[in-house]
Amino acid sequence: MKKCAALLFLVLVVAVGVVAGGCGGSEGDTTTSGEAVTTTADAGEETTTTAAAEEEPTGDEPSITRAADLSDTIVLPAGFAMNDAVTVADVEAVVGKTGYVPFPEANSNAAAGSPEGSFLLAGDPASKIRFSVWAKDGQAKYDTGLKFVKNPEEVAADIWDKLIVGDAESGTEVTTLVLRGDVCMRIMWNAEYYGDFDRLDLGARLADMFVAKLFKE
């Protein structure tokens, strides 16, 4: 009889220990109010931190000109030269290289509303980026220029009416043609020299800068 009583007592002690151990495990997962503890909170905090990081600007994005900031017509005075519109700093900011210098173009005719000018790294002709403007008869100039561009690809934006990037007829240069109102703009660069750039991206970035310099009030 004593052995039975002792055995029963031992069973009761083990049972109580199991129940107590089970309750202790559940306390690690919930608070006294029944809410999830740090595991869930940590996950939520990580999600918030990640979202905030995604919204934080990295500083790598190019500045995009807003159509609302632009005039309908060129803001520079009649007869402006290319160096009145685009500077070395403007080109360097887009390309991400320094050391560019202005290079005059013989075909420039600023007095007639068709200035032209280039920028290149000193002593490196292949680095030349050429800018041209036709302030009058832009649609006709655009249509004519389009005939000399192969494999044209269009880039849409509200700061220009049309923009295409393609291969120049010579095959050694990339041509970007831009039409805004009755103004035609052209940008050309050596395809191989700037081969590390995506040509659509570089064309759009240069055109964005060019349009802003001509039309931003």
C-alpha cells in the first residue's frame, strides 16, 4: 500500500512539472496581454526600416526638368551663341567626367538662329559632344535630320514633343534629335568612345539638360 501511494505521488509530481514547463514555454511567445512579443515587433521594425531606406533618395538619380518650369519659347536673346546656353560644367555634370573644354564649330551661325558648339576633353578629339540648335523652322529641320539617322528609338517626355536617338549615317556617331515647338536641337557623340553609356539614357540626359538651358525661365 505504501508503494502504491509513493508511486502515485511520483506520478503527480511529474505531471505538475510537465504542465509548469509547458506554461513557461508559452510565456516566451506572448506578453501578459496576449500580444506577440519582440519577434513580431522586430520584423515590423525591419520592414519599416527597409521601406524608409527605399524612399530615401540616393543622390544618383539625374535631375529631371519639369515642364511647368519651361517657357514656350527660348529664353535666351536672339543671336545667342552655344556657349551662352551650354557650359563645360553642364556637360561634365551629365557625363560624370571633368576636364572638358569648349570647341567652336565652323558651321555655327548664331546670328541666323542656328548656333553650334562642341565640348571635348583636352587633346582627345574622340570625346567630342556636339550641340546644335535651329531656333526657326524646327519641324522641317527635324524631318530633314531624321533622314540621316538609322535605327531611331524614341524617348517620350513632356518637356519635348519628340526625341529620337539613333545611329548617324556615318556609323561612327550617335545622334539625338529633339523637337520642342518650332525649335530643333541635335546632340552628337562618338558611339565607341561613349560605349559604356546606354545611348538612350545618355541622349535623354543630355537633351534634358539642353532643353532646360534653352527654355527654363
